[in-house]
Amino acid sequence: MKTHFKKLMNPKYFGSYEFAPGEKKVLTIDKVVQEDVQGADGKKEECIVCYFLNAKPMILNVTNCKAIAKAHGTSYIEEWSGKDVTLYTTQVSAFGQTVDAVRVEQSAPKPKPFMSDDKFIKAVESVQSGKTTLDKILNVYQLSDEQLKTISQ
């Protein structure tokens, strides 16, 4: 697997470099707030920021806000908490260039299945041995609060 240079810079916000080619990620929204964000140039700008469970936050543009609203049938950010969204990357024109951008699918993802106890034991072993990560598991399965507590230790 190749490493994007931006990943080494450990940016605070979620970006297109977080994806392998063709990969989609299903994440659960924790909260959406408006807050000051400091850009690379040092200037602060008021932005809409989406905080996810178990992932970096993401700055939302109007396109992604509209997609979340359409996927979940509400334009009210307070009603987005606890909702799942599917993220993917695509190329867009911005500032005279073609760049990779993260987009939100306009339909709600299908609920993820809960992990059986047998699979959970194997999943814990795989995380502990470094064969997989919690994020990869959460992209496929929903874990109970007890399972999340166990695997996070």
C-alpha cells in the first residue's frame, strides 16, 4: 500500500488522502457545529465541522451538507447526530485545478450488521496483532457498547 504525503503531516481534518483508490467509508456523525478553523495560511475562517465517532472531523461544504440533508431527510444539523454517512472521493474543479475531494453519498447507507461473538473474538485478536484496525472493522460491522469497550482496551 502506498502512503500519501499528506498522511504523514497528520492534518487535523479528514481529507481525500484517507482513502485507498475506489474505497468508500461509512462513518457515524457525532455532532455538527460551526467553529473557527485555521487554514494553512494561518487565517481563521468560520466553517461547518462534522465530528464523527472514531474518525477525524471533516469540514463540510455546501455540497456535502445538502447530501447529508437529502440522505437523512432533514436540513437540521442537530438531527444528524447518530446518523451514518457514506464518504467517497471524486475529482472536482476548484480554483482552476482538478483536485480530489471527499463527497457524501446522497442516500443513507444500509445499516451495518452486528458482529457475532465468534467473529468478535477473532477481530480482537486481529486488532491486537496489527492485522487490522478498529476503523476497518467499524466500516463493515456495528459493535455493541460492550464490544467497543473491550476492543478499545
